[in-house]
Amino acid sequence: MSESPNYPQSTSASTGQAPAPPRPGTIEGAFWAFIAAPVIGLIGALLIFGNRDQIATTLRDTNRQRGGNLTDAQIDQTVNVTMITAVVIAVVIAGLYLLFAFKLRAGRNWARIVLTVLAALQLISVLTGQSTIGGYVAVLAAVVGVVLSFTAPSNAYFAAVKARP
């Protein structure tokens, strides 16, 4: 009698880990909504450079009206530093958003919670301050992501991922 061939085992069989549960469409939708939100935010942050002259003029006018003693060079420098700082902060926040979105897609419940908190903070920021159309669209995308990540199929997915050995 011949021996049966020795085929390599799959990695899930050799590690004793069950295969990953199928990812529902609601998680995919939430993932892409959470990808769209920071991308839209970054586009808005970059568009601020188009308004640089208007921002500087407004700051100069305010400085003169209040009897300020800032020179034009100081105002220009302030505007430049503020704009660059805003873009750097937007890039860092977008990077974190993307990291958490990928973790959400992998079934990490903590990422869903963090993204929900970030979306709530973003919504509060838009409602209490001045925002642009891009800001409203980015918040809308984040809220859609939150809603999709808490639907029944998403909840079942998170539970199945957590139950894996």
C-alpha cells in the first residue's frame, strides 16, 4: 500500500486558528466612509492655501482696527505658520483616521469606538464653529461610517472576530 501524499497544511490549521469570518458589506461601507472623511478633510486643508491672501488681509485690517503693532512681515509670518500648522495637524489626524479605519475593517471593536468618538468630536466642531461645505461632507461621511459600523451585520462580524481563538 502506498502512503498518502504529505500535503502542507494551511496556516489556519497549523496554528489552530479558525478562518476569518466573512466581512459584511456594512463594514466595507463603513471602511470607505471612514476613508472618505479624512481625504475630504485633507482636500479642505490644502484649499486653505488658496485663501492665504484673503486671510492675511483680514488679519491686517483687524490689526489696524484694534491699534495693533504687528508689521506686515509679522502678519505674513503668522499666517504662514498657522496655515502650515493646520495642514500638519490635518495630515496627522487623517493618518490616525486611516489607521483606525483599517483596524475597523479587521474587526477590532476598539477601532470602531475610537472612530465613533472622532466622528462625534468632528460633528461638534462643525456645529459649534465655522465650517466649509467640505467640512460638512467630511462629517457626513464619518457619521455614515459610524451608523454602518453599528448595524446588526457589523455587530455580528465584530462578535465573530472576537470569538476566534
